[in-house]
Amino acid sequence: MGALERITFDPEVKGGRARIRSTRMTVSLILNLIANGMTQDEILEAYPYLESDDIQAALRYAAWLADESV
């Protein structure tokens, strides 16, 4: 999951939820922002400590979790 090294877990931060490394920004928040219509540029403007690669990592992580075999 190379690009996913930006995703970290720590039981002491945000209850261990998936988040962007060195921040308290959870993957679920990024996904909710996108789902509610924010563009990547709008997210980066609202959260200047994030990088474009962070958003891409959140999307890749969600895609990896959603991958299912039937």
C-alpha cells in the first residue's frame, strides 16, 4: 500500500481512527468533504496543512477498504 504510508493509526489520537500522518485530520472527514461537494482545491484552502497527496491517500485508502470480492 505504498502511497498509504500517509495514513496512520494511534489509539491515543482520534480513538485510533485512520488519519493523515502528523495531523488530527481523519480520512472520514476528507471523504465526507468530498462527498458533500468540496473540491480538492477547496479542501486544501480550508486545511492548509494538508497536501494534495494526503487527499489522494485518503481516497486510495477508502478504495482499498471498499474492495470486495463476491
